[in-house]
Amino acid sequence: MLIRSLTLTLLLAIAGPLFAADNDSPIAGDMGRARPLIVIAQSTVDPVWVSLKKSLEDPANKKGVTDRNIKVYTILNMSGQLDGKDMGQQDTMALLRSLKLGAGAYPKVFLVGKDGETKLSASGDEAKAVDLKKIFDTIDAMPMAEKEAAAAAQAPVAAEPEPAKGAKNAKPTKPAKPTKPPEMPDD
């Protein structure tokens, strides 16, 4: 019994950190639900961030951002934010680790799809060419976005079932209440 307990304890001690290291990134929780847009810049006055921020604040673009399920992560001067709200230092560092950034010029812009793969990546001078239109075009070209658009177009088309021939124009009836499950007899 003692050997089993020690073996189980040792196994949990070794395997625990391995499982914990897999999903410590804040974007792991968005997988399948949202598309993270990550902007990394040296300062808050970086021209790439300023132009993206200005276009994100435009009311016409806000609708496009919400329709496409975009969450905006910013890391400016090693301080992280998610949609304008501060993230903790641990979450910021976990986000940077999950991106596996190599050496390169700042600013950096990443668009991650709902499947967790990086769909758009630009750094340095390339990042200056990234605007919200390019991000929207990239998302609209994704297969998942096409499925969502098709599903949204089909949803309003659904109509009420037609009444059978000879049926009167009466209100539709409610479905019957489910019956109670049988009770166990007392012994």
C-alpha cells in the first residue's frame, strides 16, 4: 500500500507541471470562441498601435470587430491589456511565451484563428502595412468565417411549419408536460 501511494505521488509530482504548462496562455481560453489580435509595441505612441487603435475606436469598425469575434490583446512596454483592460504580469508573460517570439524588430502584429493557428504575422516594417481592413480580409477568407456567415444567412430564413390540410387556423398547442419518473417502491 505504501509503495502504491509513493508511486502515485511521484507520478502526480512529475506529470502535474507538464499538464499545467500546456494551457497557461490567456489565448488558450479563447480557442474556438474568439480570434485574438495581438499587438506588441515598444511604447504607447508607436505609429502602428496608434493607427490600429484609432481604427478600432471607429464605430463602423467596432461592429466588424464584434461580428468577427476579435479580442484585442496589446502588450505595450511589457504591460498587457485585453480589450483595454489590464492583464496581470503573469498573463502577459504567458502570452509572450505562447507566441514563441524570436528575435526581431518591433512592433509585431499577430492574428490567431479560432483553431489556435497564427493566420497573420507581421513585424518591423511589415507591421506598418497592417491595417484593420487587411485583418478583416484575412478573417473573411478563413473557412470558419465562411461557415459562420453561411449559418447566419440561413438562420433567419427558417419559417414556421405549415398547418396540415383541413386544419383550422388555431393557435399552436404547447407540447405536453413530461411525465414523472416512476418512484421506487418501499421495501
